[in-house]
Amino acid sequence: MENRYFESILVTGGCGFIGANFIRHLLEGGHYDGRVVNIDKLTYAGNLENLAGIADRFEGRYHFVHGDICDGDLVGSIMEKHAIDAFCHFAAESHVDRSIAGPGAFVETNVNGTFALLEAARERSDKIKLFHHVSTDEVYGSLGNEGYFTEETAYDPSSPYSASKAASDHLMRAYHRTYGLPVTISNCSNNYGPYQFPEKLIPLMILNALDSKPLPVYGQGKNVRDWLYVEDHCHAIWQIMTHGRTGQTYNVGGRCEKTNLNVVESICDILEKIPGDSGRGEKRSLIQFVKDRPGHDHRYAINCDFIERELGWSPTVSFDQGLAKTIFWYMENQDWVRNVKSGDYRNWISQHYGKDRK
């Protein structure tokens, strides 16, 4: 088992859902005492509020750069300025529906952006201890009612999103095999938890249910996903970065299969039990089945025996625990919700970060 220490980590997409939770995991959780540099383009899902207070609390150890990972010169200058010796690559367009409507952005960020980062790392490979790439179980395609994805499962992506992530995974392996770049890859199941943009299933249903709005469910809600609480995922990533074998892929799952309808019904049931929510009627009555999306994979399920066996990681937060924590977080952070929905914070971003990217 490896035992790595990093002086300075470049986190890409650190203002997004999982990236922000990962930075908080490292700094607030006391898991890392080095420097974290966060580069984020601040697209619709990248939100500075996800890391509110971090810069002040960890002055000198946390730095934010407003920029595009496709800008190789910018990435190179960040690496030189901050003596970067590790990457943790989250930055990606990540919503299947958006990829169906506009696949170009997914190819640009997920494929070309990953390529630009790899080139910047290759040019300074003598200084890089590890390049970790965070990917998805969607690259494996769709499962039937039985079986699980393993690290040896063949890729069979169904959407422009999953195809772009599959391409980025292949680039990572190619740079390891061709250039000897030290890389690791993780393919995770569906994450949920604080700071997730409200277009995704769980936060969308929480917020709609709180406002007594319809809860749209694709098809008959029978599509199955494996759910992983984001804090468990962050712990897995750090285990891989510090102890994982270079060139190795690790599947990270929650051992928690649920149909989409099960998930929505669970949200409704928890909200019905909260004091002060009486008088709004049965939450389940808000569920509405809508036309299924094209190429909707039936089932994802990860076998995470390998990471458990090799690195000693396993999920610790049950779905009921994680879902309750997530619901209460959204209820207690209504200012965050309003700002994200309104997009008002973008004016602040353009004023403060419109020109200064370094």
C-alpha cells in the first residue's frame, strides 16, 4: 500500500457539489495540512458560496482561481506559482439531461479540459506525485436486474455525458501507460448531500416537496441507482490519493440500491414527519410520472469489494441517515437555495473575478 504526502493539491471544479465537499473534508476535517488550490470556471453549478468562510479560516492554505481548465497556460502558471504536486480532478459537466440537449459543452470540458490538464501535468511530470481523476459509474452503461459493475466491466456509455466521461477515463489511462504519469481513477455511484445543485434528483425533490410543487419522476420511476453519501465519497477519494496504487481504477459505491420512485417516496415520508409541516397534505400525492428521457439506463450498481479489500474503505452513512441529514441541510440553508436559484451571486462573481484569474 502506498503512503503519499502532498505539499500542494490542485482541485479542479472545487466550487461544485463534490469538489466543495472534498475541500471541506480535507481542511475542516483535519485530514490534510498542506495547501489546496481550487480552480473553477464558476458555471451554473459552480458556486463560491459552497466554500463560504474557507479562505478566511484557512488563510495561506486555501487559494481560489477563477479560470477554465481548458486554458493550459493558466493551469501551468498555477502549477508553477503554487508548486503543485498533485491533482484531484472534479471539473466536469455532469447532468445527463443537459448533455442530451447540448453535448458540445460536455466534450469541451470533460474531454478537452481533461486533455489540457494532462498536458500541463506531463510537461511538469517530474514534480507530480499523483493525478487523481473522479469519474462515474455511468461509463459502464446499463445493468439488467442482476449483476454489478466491477473495475473490469467493459465501457458501454449511453449518453453524451457518460461518453465524454468514458473518453476522459481512457485519456487518463493512456497518459499513465504512454508517459508514465502517476494516475488513479475512481468511478462512483450517485452522490447526494449538502451543496448539490437543485437540478439533481434528491435536492430537486426536496425543494419541490417543501414548496408543495409537483415531483416529476421519469417513466414509472423503476430505474435503479446506487446511492452514496458525499462525505463517504470524499473519504474514499482521499484514501485512494494517499494509499491507492498508481494506474489503478477503484469503484466507489454505497451498497444502497433504490428505484427513483423509492427515493422520492422516502423524501416525502421524512418531510411528512417533520413538525410544523402539517396542513400541506400528503407529500406522495405530489408525485407525477413524466415521459422518460432518451437512453435512460435501467440500473447502475457498483461492486466495491476491491476498494474495501485493498484500502479498507467502506460506506459508513446509511441512506436513511444521509437522506435525513441532506433534507435538514436544505431546510436550514434557504439563503443558499434562494441565491443558487436566482443566480444573483453571478453579478458578484463578475465584479470580483471577471478579469483577475490568477
